[in-house]
Amino acid sequence: MALDQIWKQQLTLVTYGNEFLNQDLSFSRWVQHSIFNQHAFAFRDLISQHLLAQHFQVWLEGLKKQGVKRLSLHRSTLLIDEQNPNPNVELLALDHFIVSHESHKKHAWIIGKELAEWYNADNDYEAPDAQRSKIRFETMWRYELSPKFAKRIDADLEQPKWKDIQVFTNHELFESKFAQDFQDPTQIGQPYYGLKSALDVGISTKLALIPTDYQADYAHETLYRFDALYDFIQAQIQHPYNNEGETLTPEQQLDLRHFAEKIEDLHSKFVVKVANHYKTAHIQPQMVSDPLAGVSTENRHGFSKPERPNLAQSSGASSVIKLILITIVICVIGYYFGL
């Protein structure tokens, strides 16, 4: 299943919401953010089912009055063994949920839906087309986390090592054999807007999903690259032919689908890192000496490429040792990144 695009609204609520909570960012600057076009949110308490706020502006203003200092985004796998205390509400199996942090407690805000007592079918009721709204409406349900789960949230907020993440994602995805003909998207160097096309945003405001007050070039670039790589692999899945026009074998097609799932998994994890640490999401460019001009220059994207072992220039035991050390480093980075 493809990563539900609701993560874009969740990311925006966390990043701009934190700027409102801590920097008094005015709603006039972002309340009409284009990522919320055709989306509406309500906020309710999971136990009482009472309506707490009918819009994210009211929600954030209420959180601030209650002393909330921070919002964070987390993968839903953190709550996999938690029990839903309200059988009248179905909490949806989406990839992420938001947490609000007060001094001595934390609340999870999980997207879900009320269940109709008189409707027992497994599938959702489908009204006639003319009676359906084009706006996607979601309810976020507030649930206080127990100390055990609150500790998991704190552990999930460890400052990421962006350089290690870059090395790992390049090795696992962008330099994979499946991405052999992949080309970086043309949007590299632009803020990440999260829009699939040049949408007519009307009177709304076209802003990046991450406030551009901070240097977060690596986050913007990598989000674009994730989108482009996923589309690149999906095109191969839809048209499973090699460069010679031959149909890929069933095993090769299965490998492509597994690789697409891997992209989604690492993308989901990367979104969490960006949401919680966007202020530091940049990598210092590595200066490379130009022997012809006698000056220093940078690579094309401003980010250093991870060095790859040149096995042709090594020999014997030295080559084997280097390869083992590189494998160990990749495994350590993979463990840090959540695999």
C-alpha cells in the first residue's frame, strides 16, 4: 500500500505548529497553506468523544493555553501494542501520529473515525456520488499516553545524524541497482511544497511544508528525491520491460515491488526525522580542491557524496578488510535509522 499522503498535512501541522507555540508565528502567514486545500480536520477526545476544536487554528490556540510547548511526529508502530480504550472509534492504520508535549504528560493525536451503531458492514458506507464531499475530512483523537509509551516518545526524539542518514539512504536506495537509470528531479534546490503538480491554489498561500526560516536544504532535497525515486520504480512496475524491450521475469518484478515497499518504509522514517528536527536538516558541504584552478569548489548539489570503496585499486587482505569495515558501518547506520 502506498504511503498515505496525509503525512504532508501532519508534517505541516507539526513544523508550523511548533513555530506558533514557541515563536508566536502568526496564523495570517500560514493558515491558508495550500497543503490544506480540500482538507479539513476536527479534534476530539478519545474517551468522551467531545469535540475539542473544529479547526487546526483553534486546536493550536487551545494547546498553547494548556501549556503545550512542543509537537512531534512519530510512526504508528510505536503504539502497536497499545489498546484502543473506545470501541466506538476506529483508529486508522496510518503511518504517523502527532504527540503534544506538556510539562508532565503527553497526548497522542491519532486519526480515526466514529463507528455507526446501526451499520455493521466491514466496508465503509458509500453515499451516492452527488452526496459526497470533495473535501477530505479527518478527525484526530486525543489519547493520554502512559509513562511507558511516553518514554518511547522521548527515545524517538534523539537528534539525528544527517550525514549518516545521507550515507545510508544513498547506499540502500539511490545507488541501488534498481535505481541505475534514476535521475535527480528538476526541483532540487527548491523548497519542498508537497504538490504533485502546479495546482491553482487560489487565495491560499503556497508555502513549503517546512518553514523556510531555517537552513534545511537536505530535508527539501531528499523529500523530492524520495518522490521521484518512488515514481521511477512505479513506472517500471507498471511497464515491466528492460532496455532491450524484454519482459522482466516474475522474480524481477517481485524484487521491484519489494524495493518500492522499502522506499515507502524509509520515506516514512525520514519524514519523522524531518518533522522533529527540521531546524538542523542540513549537511555541511565538503570542499574539494580543484587542481586546475587552484581554488575550492563544491559538488553539484552542495552536499558531499559518500565515498565508495575502489576495489580495483586495493588488493589481497587489505581489500577484504575495507569491505568488511564498510559493511559494519552500513549496518550500524541502518540500526540507528530504525531498521
